[in-house]
Amino acid sequence: MNNTFEWSRFCKVVRKDFSNIWQNAGTSLLIITLLPILAWLLWWALSGIEEMPPIVPEVRWCFIAGAVFLAAMVSPSRMYRTCNLQKEGIYFAMLPASKLEKYLSMLLFTIVVCPLLCLVGGIVLDYFLTLLPFGPYTKWLWQTDYLAEALDGYRALREGVHPNTDENLVLLTQVFTPGKAVLYGLVAYLSTVGMFLFTTTIFKKHKVLQTILWTWLISFVINLVLTPVMGAMMLKGNWVMEFLESADPVRSFNTAYWAATAWGIVLTLVFFWWANYRLKHMKY
């Protein structure tokens, strides 16, 4: 099929993918959504040994966010497991839609739909666990007292309300703003989805496990090469320390942040483009 886009045809592909969610990825998404129960059961087991404090809503939000992130990693290989298989992939190739429409549907389900299902499921699960008259969930998810206190402290530091505050904390508030944290988290999320979507078109079996292993191996090799180089640079002279001491800390941290963010954006675009390129030229 060509690369044209037609809304009605795209909607049919989306409906088809949505109807296949339970068949292709339902079990995996359900297990991921129920993972916070493990922490609840562990607390239940340890509470029989000693008195345990309740699990605060901020930590439970981290559980849910982790489940969403894990769903984004798993959903490409579960939803589109056969897209690069010679015999089974014929069904994907022969869908009555253009390559662009099929790829946009893939992006929709891997970036939004499947992770959103785990997000909603995690919130509903937390609600029911909080309803129980026993267990570590004693507050509702929206009762984030520690987060509110942290935000109040952040505003106080930014406004200079506490003049005797450590300068390093003030520096952190100037560098790490909530907006920057959200932007970097979004870029990291999209780059991760892009990487696992790309490797779905590469590996034929154990796609998630192979992606994790290969990512670890590549990182290990890069560190193995760069560590001696950085060590030699440090031993060659004190210019690195002199540069760091003379540089403006805020400007240096901001430069590092934007460089890391830009690199994440580049990786995201490369992974999504490469996955699309491979699907266009896939031989069945």
C-alpha cells in the first residue's frame, strides 16, 4: 500500500488494533497493572513481624508511573509481535490500509492507549486497595502531603524566603524546575518507546529481553572505552578541575540539561524514523 492518509481508513485500523488489545497484549498489561499488589502483600507480610508505616500516596504514584513506563516498553512487542515475521507478518502487511496509517496506529497504541490503560487500571486498583479497612493504603492518591510540602519548600527557595539556606539547594532550584523535569521525563518516555518499537522490527523472539540485554551491553562497552579516556584526561593536567571551578554552575548545569534533552530528542526521532523505514521495506 502507498503512503497516503485517509481518515476513515485510519479509524478502521485503530478499531482493529483496539479489538486486538486483549488478544495480543491483554495478559501482559493486566500483570503490569497488578504489580503494585506485590508491594501491598510485602507490607502485609512484614507487618506481622514489626509495625510498618503506611505507604504514602507519593510512593504509590511512583508504582503507577513505573507500571505505565513498563507498559510502554512491552506494548510494541506484544501488540505487533508478528510485524517482522516472514509468515505471520503477512496478515499485518495485507491490512487494507496504507503504511502511514498502520504506522500511526502503532504509535497511537504504543505511546498512548496501552500505557493509558495501565494508568487508569492502576488508579482503580489503588482506589479499591484504599477502600480496604486494613493494609498500608490509608490515604487517597490525591492526598499528597509530602509533595505539597516539597513544592512549598521549592517556592520558598526560589523566592529567597530562607536567607540562611544552603547555596547548593538554591542552585538546584535554579537548575531543576518542574517544567524541565516534565520535559525531560517526556523525552525519556518517548525515546524509550521509540527504542522498543524499533527493536520490535529487529528481533524475532524475546524482543523486550533482547532489547534490555543489548542496551546494557552497548552501555557497558561505551563505559569501558570512555573511562580510560576520561582518566587519562584527568591525569594529564588540572585544566578540567580549573575549568569546572571557574565555570558558572547554573550555566554549566543548564548546558548539560539541554544537551541531554537534545540528545534524547535526536534518539527519539531516529528510533521512530528507523522503525518506520524498516516496516516500509520489510520483506515477507
